[in-house]
Amino acid sequence: EDPYLNGYHVSFSWTVTGEMRGYRARTGTFDGLVVARPVNQGGWGTFELATRFSRIDLTDGALQGGEMDVWSLGGTWWLTQAAHVSANYRVARLDRFDAQGLSSGFDMRLMLLLM
């Protein structure tokens, strides 16, 4: 068989400190944030708040993967162009085999990029 599975996500972010992401219309992608006042140059870095909703449906015909919705809320502190700290909270709802489940989780990440 050739199952049809689908999903999507919608996200929104706001840079509290005013920086903006560049947009590349040709590829439909956003650039990373440019940190106007990095902490290693006496600034506060960049603060970004974000939320996201995603849905996936993995059920079609004999394939019974279920449906899942995930809400996410988080924040990122960009110390420099190459370093940031982020925290995210997620709530997920799963509906599979007529049973429903709800879970949540919190994660933090420190990312260092080699540039």
C-alpha cells in the first residue's frame, strides 16, 4: 500500500531586544539571529521568546500510528553569535487505538557553535 500521512507545525517567535532574522525568499528560509550587543563585548546579548504548535497524523488504512498534538513554549538567550542557552516546555497529546495520553516535559540546552 501507499499510505498518506500528514503533519504540520506553526511557530511564532519574538525577539525582545529588537533584533530581526533575515529572510531568504529564494529558499523560503530564515537566517539565524544577529546578536547586536554580545556579552563578550559588554552587551546583554539577545533574548527570544517562542511558541509552537505541531500536529501529526500517522493513521491511514492498515497503518494505525495515531495522532499527536504538541504545544511548546520556550525562550533563548543568545550570548553571542556562537553561543546560546535555551529552555522549552512541551505538552503532548496522543490519540491512538481509541486511547488518549497526555505528557509534558521541560528541557534546557547550551549550544556552542564553531564558527
